[in-house]
Amino acid sequence: MALHHSQLPPAILSMIRRGVAIPAHPLALDAERRFDRQRQRALTRYYVDSGVGGLAVGVHTTQFAIREIGLYEPILAAAMEDSKAWADRPLVMVAGICGKTEQAVTEAQTAVRLGYHAGLLSLSALKGASTDEIIAHCRCVAEEIPLVGFYLQPAVGGMSLDAAFWEQFAAIENVIAIKVAPFNRYRTLDVVRGVVAARAEERVTLYTGNDDHIVLDLVTPFTAIRDGMPVTVRFKGGLLGHWSVWTRNAVRMLDQLQKAVEAGPLSPEILALDARVTDCNSAFFDVAHDFHGCIAGCHEILRRQGLLEGIWCIDPHEGLSPGQLEEIDRVSRDHADLSDDSFVAENLHRWLA
């Protein structure tokens, strides 16, 4: 049942390479911290109707702890079932994959069996391993499913990975994309340099996960030198926890940015948008407290809109940080035009039905 990227439906592969908006799907729980199937379905319907190009399920925003309570496969199956029932168009379905090699391979096999197109590979479980060991791990998982690399920032469990690592990773033939999310410009450039050095820029599509520079990632040409000549690549889409909220306008923003890049030159308003989006993320992702409340912050926006009943996480100690609620109030007021509150209000009854 192993899946190679050459076996993907042409429409799916084309969407990945063109660049689409892929929100990281949160987990809906009730007040007893049990899986809330109705509201999980409502979230999927919300994302589909927002116009997303795909969904990332079982990832950090979904909470890695779903694996510890037996929810990994049920959550992936629910998103697949609900998206197929609600969408009349193809969606890129990405499954989060983590753990050491045996677990990661098993999760990849589960994702393929459920119909997922790619696996977003977290490497957090391999902290302390050598580059050769990590690459060997990645190759094993890539034998099962097309891979989306994941440069996760160290503050939430990632590790520093240099350009040499990304060159070796991009050289793996079943790698189709990389989510670049170190929240660090130097490390972002390391990924670009690695992909270019591997001569993989046509096969490996860059997706931003840098919530501190979403807009600039999507409009900036990144140039690396290969064989004495400049090679320029661009981020084509976003795979973001940030885009799990205010998703309707996130989809429209991506379309606006892609058109602006094609038209050029960029207006000052486009460049100024980067700071506004980053300001919103500072509240949602709880930058002031090293991202402790990042999942609960996104839940709070969805709760205010009625999509979630509460902000509960699997871990009862995971919630909003001191002052985070006030920051969410501030950005919701100052950047109200970036929200999609009216869109949600108009459709919530349908999604909850």
C-alpha cells in the first residue's frame, strides 16, 4: 500500500506545486475533554467552505497527544470522511507523522490506508540523533508516503537543522514539499540553500509555516548560488496553525499575494500586511510566553465564533497564559478586517447541523 508521489492524482500534485492554503486542523473536545465529533465535523466544513486547498490533520495544532489516548486514526478518519462528504472539489490531505521510526512508519501506513496524500514529518522524537540517523529515518518513512518536511521551531519541540541536512532531505525522491517553520530567517535560508543544492527546487515545493513572517515569505524571492549561478525559489503556499482561524480571509490573502507577485511590483500596503498578520499571531500563538498558549489561543478565536464550545486541550495544564486573553482582545479589535466573523456567523448553523 506504499504511496509514491507519481501515483498522486494529477490535480492534487498540481495543487501542491501551485501553492494552496492548508490549515492545521484543531481538535474539538467537550468539557470532559472527550472528542466532540459534531464540532470536529463543523470545523472541517468551515475550512472547506472557506476555500482551503487542503487540510493537515494529526499535526501540532491537532495536539500530538491524540496518539496517547487512541485518537490518531479516528481523527484522521473523521477529517477524511467529513471533507469528502462536504467538498465538491479535490483537497490535499496531509497527515501528521511523528515518533521514532517504527511509530512513524506505522502512522504513514495508516495515513495511506485512509486516503491521505502526504505525511508532514515531525522529527522531535529524534533529538540527539546524528544527521545520518535522522536521514535514514526519513528515508524509511518516505518509502511509505510522500513526505512534507517540517522544520519546527525549537521553542515547541523542534531542533536546529543546517543546510547540509536539508540538502540530504530534499534529495530523498519521495519528498514533495517542506513546511518551513523555524520562526528564524537564518534557518529559513538554510532550507532554501539545501533544496537548491540538492537540485530539487522543481520537485520540492516550499510552504511557509513561519507565522512571524507569513506575508513576506509568500512575496519574497529567495536566491541561492549553485555552480556559481543564482537560483531563485519562492514559497508557494502556507501550511499553518495560524490559518486554522480567520481561515476565509487567509485563503483570500494567499490569492491576493500570489496575484501581487505575478503582477509586481509590490505595493507598500502588501508589505505592511506582514506586520499586521504577525501582530495577530503574537496574540494567538502566545509569543510573550514562548508559545505556551499557542493551541489554546487558536481555540479561543474558534470559541468566540461558536465553532468550538470551549478552549479545552487534552492536557488540563495547557491553556491561555496570563495576559493572552487581553492580547487576543486587542488584535481582534485592531485588525478586525482580517477576521471572518461575519462569514462564520452566516454559516455556523449549517456546519453544526
